[in-house]
Amino acid sequence: MLNLLRVFWILGFAVTALTYPVAWWIESGSVEVILVSPADRSAWDGRRILFDLDDNDKTAPDYPKKVVAIYGIEHETKRFVFLPKDKVFNPPELPSLNLLLQDTTRGEHFIQLQTVTFFAKWIVTGSGLSSIALLVLWLLLKRRQAGQTTRGSEAPSTAA
């Protein structure tokens, strides 16, 4: 019983210690994309022609928004982890722009970075508290077992 408790509190502290480094490693592979509700691909060509007719300055602050408008409606910028490279679209007008043309009718839901950090916080809290509780229990049982062995080894006293 004591050995099993020792293994569990050591594993709990290991999980506590390794959760944030693993989360940071996952974060290093995240991709920042602009979520876009895509327009019909047939409309892209017409929108691209109108975009080319307009006098667009690539240094203008609203240029990326105009590029996104060709492909659909911009929603927000998010960071995703484990996002397949083929799902990120880089428009030829601005190749540095990462777009995620997310069609929710397909049932594609990708993991956001904020989800990873949310779960990391709770994993650290849960594993840390349970490890402390297991350590305290292990120490109490070890002390109790040590007290029983010392009492059992005492010689019985004989009253004269």
C-alpha cells in the first residue's frame, strides 16, 4: 500500500511539473490564422477582378481586410494547435496572410491554443493538490507503520 501511494504522489508531482512545459511546446507549433466564413468559390473570381480594378496600395493598413473580403467574411484572429497545413490558405494577393476558411457544415472543429492553456491550468491544479494529499497520506501511514513496528519490538515487561 505504501509503495503504491509513493508511486502515485511521485507521478502526480511529475505531471504537475511537466504540464506547463508540454503546453509551451504545443504552443510553439501553433499557427495564427484569420477565421473566414468562405464565399462560394465561383464568386472569388468576380471579387478578385473588382479587387484588381480598385487602386490598392499594399502598404495601406486596410489592404489585408480587402484581401480577406475576396474570399469571404472575416470573423476574428485565433491561434490553433495541430492545424493541418492544407487547411491554412495563403492568398496570392498577400501570401503572408494565413486564412482558415472554416465551413462549419462539415463539422471541422480545430483545437484553439486557449483551450490548451485552459486545461493546463486545471491539470496543474488538480494534480498538484492530489499529489500533496497523497504525500500527506503516505507520510501518515508510514509514521503509523513505524510506530507499530517499534511497539511490537519492545520486550514485554514482567512485573515482579
